[in-house]
Amino acid sequence: MRDRLGDYNYDFVMLCNKICGMGHYNMQKKVVVVTEAQYKEWLAKQNKYFTEDLQKEFSGKTANVKRIAYKLQHL
């Protein structure tokens, strides 16, 4: 689009399409189009929210759910 418009400062904007509250006209996110290498570089710099502690907690709950499901299937 930047090439098409001849405007290299053009920003792609994603607009919210859900009507679930006030201010939807202003719910926007800037979309940045980059190469896969640029994306991986950016991703490596982001904070990690799914920490090792959360992974352990999640995997324990998942394993427990699987055990319960197995038991229920074999009643």
C-alpha cells in the first residue's frame, strides 16, 4: 500500500469490528508489516509472559485433566 500510494509514512490500521462498549470508533491498532527475520528479531526482544513457573503449573493441570478424562472414558 505504501508503494501504491507513494507514501512511505503510511501506516496500516486495524479497526475493531465488535460493538461491545463505548469508544469503538477509537479502538485501533497499528499494523506493522515486516519480514520474517525482522519479526523473529522483534519477538526475541519481547517480555516472556508464559514463564517457566506458569508452564509447570499449566502442564500439571493439563496432565490432571487428561488423567480424569481417561478415567471417565474407562468407567
